[in-house]
Amino acid sequence: MTESNTRGLERDPTDSSTAPGSISNAVPTDSHATDLTQYQLNTLTILADDARYGLAIKRALEEYYSQEVTHSRLYPNLDELVEKGLVEKSELDKRTNQYALTDAGRDLLQARIQWLTNHAAHAVDERHQAAPKDGNGDPVGIGSGD
């Protein structure tokens, strides 16, 4: 693993499933990583594909939330992400700004996705272990189409 991938990450001391320092048991430790709202995380996720201008971000958030996103909600959140160094703001023209993930923003998203994946997989494993078993020891009624 490269140094840039581990920056701002620390081994989760409660997770003994993987070796110390591996990304799969890393959690964000930078103060901005834990201070983000779900709205800001969703904004970063939208920017993971490509840089976008403000109204394109607004439309993608409106599609996700199935409701209008106001300028007074969008732009202060974008500005905060810029201040935290997670998003870079550049001027496309005199009226339009473009926003793109920085390396720090991409690293944070990658760590967040890995953390969610690990914990979701653990929850699914526990559900399978607790499920009633058939005569062969296989879980009954979970993902088997029963």
C-alpha cells in the first residue's frame, strides 16, 4: 500500500480480522473525516465519477433525495468541502464554478466505502450464522429463494 493511501487512516483497534495497517481495517482519523454530514458524503460520492459544475451536482443530489436542493444548502456545503481540502473549486467562466475531488477527498471516500463494506459484510455474516439451519446445516430462508 502506498503512503498516500494510508494518510489520514488508522487501524481500527476493535477489528482483529485483518493485519495492522491494511486498508480493510482502516478508519478515517482526520478531523474532517468524522465531521462530515451524510449530505456532504453524498456530494463527494457524486464527484467521484468526474468533476462537475454546481448545478450538475444540484441535479444529481435532487435525483438522489427526490426533492429540491436549494442553493442555500448546496453551496455552503461545497464551500466547507473546499475548506477541508476534500474538493477543489475552479472557475469555468465568470458565472460557473467547477468542483472536483482532491486526492484527500478520494482517499476519504475509499476509506469510507471500505469501512461500510467491512461492517455490512460482518452484519450479513452474523445474520447467516444466527439463521435457522436445514438438515444440511445451510441457512433457511436467507437468499435461497425460500
